[in-house]
Amino acid sequence: MTKQIVVSGIRPTGNLHLGNYFGAVRSFLKMQEDYNCYFFIADIHSLTTHPTPVNLQSGVKQVLAEYLACGIDPEKSIIFIQSDVPEVSELYAFLNMNAYLGELERTTSFKEKARKNPENVNAGLLTYPVLMAADIIIHKAQFVPVGKDQEQNLEMARKFAGRFNRMYNCELFPLPQPFTFDGGDMIKVPGLDGSGKMGKSEGNGIFLVEDPKDIRKKVMRAVTDAGPLEPNSKKAEAVENLFTLLKIVSTPEVVSHFDAAYNDCSIRYGDLKKQLAEDIIAFTSPIRESILEILKDEAYLGKVARMGAERARESAQKTLNEVKDVIGFRRLF
Ligand code: TRP
């Protein structure tokens, strides 16, 4: 049986943190066993915020090395860089003709970005969902693993794919669905600042590539409260968050030890934080070492990128030829 197709893109902005790992990367590792996966670095999308050439280059290299270090396997998955597949930009141009100003302006992420940066409301920002749709449908993906914040963009991709099919009376594109594990094992990783989830822009993240001494510093500074006043009291959100992190990186014995200490009011948050820091470091250290190794091996990075580009282009060209045929670009003379 042919495997179903999964596409997911990652913008090359900032290092991967524990939230990215347990929220997304870990499910990519599972998916690559059973699906035909295309994982790419969305460098064209990142141009909306005008990175310098040097930052763009180092960002792309960094994410590529980080994904490889986490275990995304270039033999199993097709790992590529968006700008290496020009067919995507071509399909983007075609799709733009059937994407309407009104619907693009109504997109939540567009409104949000326009509000935050009123001096940089560029057309690329407006048509961001069209480029994202091109990324997805050019490989005829059935599934796209994305977080909540991308659901609307995915809905737009379905809209553009369906509109194309109807307009040209064909069934070229499947309608891509959000990918969710039946076990529901997408974990939300909390930050260290007392509330909310770990995020790049929240500045509350622990990076996979981070130095052990910086990890210790961050964890020791994490928000807590004054400690439980009576036995078996409910944990404040900040404390609950530390326990959630502990559950992710420590053994069940360690978790129940601190749970018991909390419940009989003997807990010392300093001890919990020390333990948490060491267990995070034990988890991230091998990944960190591997990231640093891979970053040094430019020949390997180049080989992976070229191999991925070649395989992604093969699939993209096939679809693009079909698209051109139905649009009426086939020369009859
Ligand atoms: N918009 C996505 C994000 O910011 C990145 C992205 C670009 C993407 N193209 C995609 C995700 C295609 C999934 C599929 O996270």
C-alpha cells in the first residue's frame, strides 16, 4: 500500500526548545516511520520579517542541524529547504489569482501581525496562507501536523485546494487535514515564568542547544510560590508547571518523591529545581552534542539538503505539470 503523505514546515527563526521537541518533533519521529513525510524549512516565509542574509543563512543551517540531531532521518523523511524547490513559488503565483483580498485580510494571524508591526504590512504577509497552501498541496499532502495557531492557515489551504479543484473541474488536490495522534500525545510544555506554554517569543524557553550552566540558571530562577501551608493543598500554576516539566524529563520515582514532599509540606523548591535542571540536562546533552557535531559538518548538511531538494522537486514537478495542464498552459502550437 502506498503511504499517506504528510507535509510540515518550520520557520528558521530561533533555536528549538523543549516545547518544540515534545510538542512537535517527537511526533515527527513517529510519523516518519509510517508516512511519506516532507519536512521543510520555510525560508521564504521567514522573509516577511526581513532577516539579513547572514541571519537567514545561519538560521536555516541551525534548524537543519537541530532536526537531524533530534533524529529526523533523511533516509526516511524528505528534508528540504523551501527555496530549493522553485516549483512552490510558481504554484504560489497561480494560487494567488484565486485568493481574495477580503478573506486574506480576515485571517487572524495576518491581523495579529499587522497590529504588532503596523510599519511592515507587506503583501507577503497578506498572502502567507497562499504560500503555505502551495507548500502543502504541491505534494498532495493528506495530513499536516500543526499546532492550534496554524489551524486557520490549514483551513485556508483546504479552501484554496477545493477552489482550484472546482474551478478546473478536476480532483487534483486532496483536502489536507490536521494531523492528530489518536492517543492525543501532543504534550503542552509549560514555560518557567509561572504561566502559559513554552514559546520562542515568550522568552521562557529552554533550548536543546543550551549550555548546562545556562539551563541550571534558568531553572533555578523559575517562578514558584511560598510553599504549601497545609497538607495536600492544590498546587499553584507555577508549581504545577515545574511538576509537569519534571514528569516529562524525570523518572516516575522522582516525580512521586517530590509530590509526596509537597503533600506533607516538607518540599524545598530548591531541591526540586536542582533535580529538574539535572534531568533536563541529561535529556538535552546528547542532542546538544549532536547539534554541535552536525553544525561542523557542512559537507553532510549540504548532502542532506541536496538529496532532499532533489526528491521534493521530483514530487513538486509532477504536480506542477498537472496543474499547468488543467490551467491551460499546455502549448498546442
Ligand atoms: N506557518 C507555519 C508556522 O509558522 C510554517 C509553515 C509554512 C508550514 N508552510 C507550512 C507548516 C506548511 C505546515 C505546512 O509554523
